[in-house]
Amino acid sequence: MIRKRLILALIVQLFLVLLFSGFYLQYRLQNVLEKELGSKLQSLAGSVAAQLDASLLTLLAPGDETTRLYRGMRQRLTDIAQSAELGRIMVFSN
């Protein structure tokens, strides 16, 4: 009887240790992955920004979808997105 209780207590303790260590590792790995993804996105955004001419982008306005400048910029952004395996690229101005 005592042997069964000791075995059960050991199994419960082992289960709790594994459970809490799993939660802790998941928390830590999630933070590491988020930081890594953030740094990669920042470096990618910097390289894309360096390839674009901001003064030309500010010339674009709604309705310019048929202009040569718009088509050229769109093609350049599409090429960058494909080479970097991105789903989409967004350009913002302030």
C-alpha cells in the first residue's frame, strides 16, 4: 500500500515538473522567436527602403495607377517581395 502511494507521488511530482518546465520553455522560446522575427523584419524593411526613391513615391496619388511611374514602382516592389519570399509589401509615408 505504501509502495503504491510512493510511486503515485513520484509520478505526480514528475508530471508537474514536466508540465511546468514545458510551459516555461514555450514562454521563453516564444519570446526568442518574436525578437528574432522583429529584427529580421527591421533589417528587411531597411533594405527595401534603401532600394526605393522616397521622392518618387511622394509624387504618386490616387488615380495614378495607369502611369509609368506607378507601374515601375509596383514592379520593383513585386520583384523585391518575390526575391524575399514575402506575401506583401506596404509603403507608408508620414
